[in-house]
Amino acid sequence: MYQLIIDRFDNPNAPPKAQWDGRNRYIFQGGNLEGVRRQLPYLHNLGVQAIWLSPVQKNCMYRPTYHGYGVQDFLAIDPRLSSKPEEARDDPSIVENELHAVIDEAHALGIYVIFDIVLHHTGDVFAYVLPDGTTTNKIPFQHNVESIAWRDSTGKPVREWKKASDIPEGEDDAGVWPIELRSNHQFYRRGEGFEIETDFMSLKALVTNGSTDAREVLIRACEYIVGKFDVDGLRVDAFKHIDRHYGRTFCTSMREFAATIGKKNFFIFCEVFDSEDMIAQYIGTNTLTDNDDLKAADAALDFPLMFVLPDIAKGIHPPSYLANMFGRRHELERHIMSTHGEASKYFVTFLDNHDSHRRVYYSPADNPNAYDDQLEIALGCLFGLQGIPCVYYGTEQGLHGTGNDEEAVREALWGKPGGGFDQNHRFYQLLKKLAHTRGEQAPLRYGRQFFRPISTDAENFYIPGTPGDPIAFSRVLAEQEVVVIANPNLHYQWTGYVIVDIVLNAHNEAFDVLLSNKGETFPTTYADTYPDGRCRYIPITLLPGELQILSNRN
């Protein structure tokens, strides 16, 4: 999967409106749907099988919410994503046709299209009225429902518009759509916080608990968008902030609707920015204490992996952290998964994304390629570990951000000096090989996963507990074992031994190197046996910063 922010990806006809990699908070850089369509062959050649688009629904026109998470009209497409934004404001079919073109051409290339949607909140559609009569876009959380003033089409709060029904006809850029949401009781109106019943900063929370019109309206609106634009899946924003029963109702309803229009494998994954224990409550059929037949999201974004994998690939934390993380997952998901290998379909794995405060890749000005191997190791592990790997746009071109906030990781890719779509770039080429290898090797997609002990003397084997030690794990499916091993140490070669399955692999079993980030051809290695016959292992030599993927049956 490839995640992209439409406004920050490509514009075939104009450069970014500001410094391409600056802290361009709250501006549209000018990326558009035509830019996405133009780069579909580039993504297809990279090996992308699904693109995750930033939200396309119409945001408040008086707010430059280029990221798309401030929806004002759940039934319309934001005209600012068009190659002709001014014309599209008057004629919505212009941007709709451009979106259709993206999806139709993606499908022709065998690429699925996933829409990012928001159920928890709308854009900043009203202001809070303070006791002194002044207005503000956000307030701290209050237990009581607060007085509000709805905004007009310019964003100005109108004190006379105390109820959504006060908004006059013709104000299409004011209030919220569809019309069934234009009622005060569809919003909590309690201010900002981090619970279900609170706003996200100035983004206004919709009522999703109990029995409200908003719940059904949002389902119908999403069905309309999915059906009209032939969408293949959804990523649901802020999933843990909506009522859990409603979350399951929404996912079940969307799957059933998708089935009625011929989509048998409609995929829904959710954002639960939290711990392993919390994520377990939101995926699969039997989510802990839920005693109904509703199915939650198919998968969740793998934040626990994102919290540990980058620092292990950089030699900051030991590989044992990763083994322990997956051990904890295996315990928590026993009620969800029928086999250990089934875990792959429940998690969308990633290294960084639009909400990160920095990209994983670090490129110092005085030595730009000093840490290239670290990113390659992280990507190799991402494509080898259980889960559906998702690459954040620009990773394949070495984007590394400037600063320490979300804007630092939302660069305008097409503005990169020298061009943003170099198919000969080192990272592009590695990702292409990783995608091909994963596609060719079924164990990397479906296999059981085992973290492998290593040794430097073929006698004392251990799961590495020291930062910078090699990362080693196997994926096993039927009679095939694929071994992924990497050396995060950028200064020293590692020579040693890695445990492999003693039942699947005979003495002198051949393991071929399928991929390395350090070359194209490598000698075959052969399994050896511990003198007392208790284990089997293969000898491995890794250059500094090297990743290898090997298989016993290629």
C-alpha cells in the first residue's frame, strides 16, 4: 500500500506554491488529482497494489485544510483537488470526473483505491460563543452543551445563526451537508479533548453514541461515495474516538453495501493510535467483550510496530524489543486469529506517516547518504514482517523533512530539486525489489512468524538483546521457510549463525539469497546441524548495514 496526501504529491502544471519542504502549515501547495493520475504508472512500476488517498470530500472552503480532515460536505468532492479549482467550484462535475479518471486508470493497472474517511468530526463549521458574547473556534472541554454560532460561507460566525436551521438557503459553503446533519443535536458542542464526546481542536465532533441521525447519515453518505466512485476500501480516521458499537455497525454496513455492488473483498482498516491492548478491541469479529454479530474493522494501523521497528533498524534498541512486541500481540489476539500466520491480514504496517513529527529517514547535510542503510533495513523488515506494508509517499525518493512537527513530513514531493519521481533512485529500486520478492514469496504474505536466535560460535544461541545486534526472523508456510536477517551496525561486519526449522530443513539444506541491499549475486548457504542434533542453523555473513532475505525453496 502507498499512502499519499493529494495536495503534496504532484501537480503536472505548476510548482509548489511555497518552499517545497518548508513548514507550510495551513496552505494548499497545489497538488491535485490529475497529478495522482499522471503518476499511476510510476506507482505501478514501484509495485504498489493499493493507494490510500487523503480525504477527498469537500472541506470548509474558508479553511485551507489541504489534508482533508475538516469535512463540510460528505457528499461532494473538494474542488481544490481539481486541476481547475476555480471552475470546479461552479461545476462539481469537473473534479468528480478527475477523481473517476484516477480510479478507473488505477483499476486498469490492477491497483486498488482506498479512501480516507472521517466519522468522528466535521470541519470548523461553527464557533463557540463565550459568556461575554465573543466567539472562538475552540474551547476546553465542558460537561455542558455550549452556545454556538454557525459560520457563513466566508467562515465568519453569525451570532444570529444559533441553530443550524437558521442558516438561509443558498449558503452551500456554510453549515454542513448532507442536510440531515444540519441540526445542533447532531454535534456534542462540548469543546476540545481526547474522548469520544469532544472536538479535535477546532474540528467539531459528531454524536456517534446512542441512537442519532448522524450515525445513519454518515453510513449512507459513505455508501454513496463508495458506490459512485467505485472505491475498494476505507481507512477510518480516529476510530477509537467514535462509539465502539457504532464503529462495528459502520464497518458491517459498509461491507454489506459493498457486497451488493459486487465488491467481495472490500477492505476497512482503522486508525487506533494506541497500545496493543487497545487495538485488540477494534479488529476482528470477537472483539473482547462485544456480544453481538457485528464485525469491527478488518485491520488496524500498526502503531505498536511503528513505535519500535525504526529504532531497532537504527541500532538504538535491541531486536528483543520487536520479538517481545509480537509475543504480546500473539497473546492478545488469540481470540481473533485461528492461526499464527493469520495475523498478517489484521495489521497495516508502516514506519512513518502524515501524523509523525519526523520521517524515519535521516539525511544530514554534511553527509547525505550516511544513514541510507538504516532506512533500507527498516523497509526490508517492514516487507518481511507480518502485516500489509504501507509506504508513506516520498519515502522512495529519500524525503527526510525539515523541522519537528507534522508539517516536516508533508513535503510537496514534485517540488524536490532534481525531480520527485526518479525511478532510478536507490530507495525506489529497493522498494521495487522488496515488493517483487514479497509478491513472489507466499510465506512473506501468509506465513507464520518466528524470531530466530543467533550465534557467533554455533554453540550459544540467543535472541539479541543488545542495540545494533542482527535482527533475524523467519516466515514459514507449508514446507517453505524464508529468513530475513539484517545487521543494523553501520561500522562492523557480522559473521555468525541463525536457527532455522529442524523439521523443514535437512542437513545441508540449501538457502538462496533472494535479495540483499548490498549486491545482486551471493553464494548459496547450507544448513548445518548442532552436534547433538537438537537444532539446525545456517551460516551468514552480513556487511555493515546489510539486509538479506533467504529461502530454502526458491
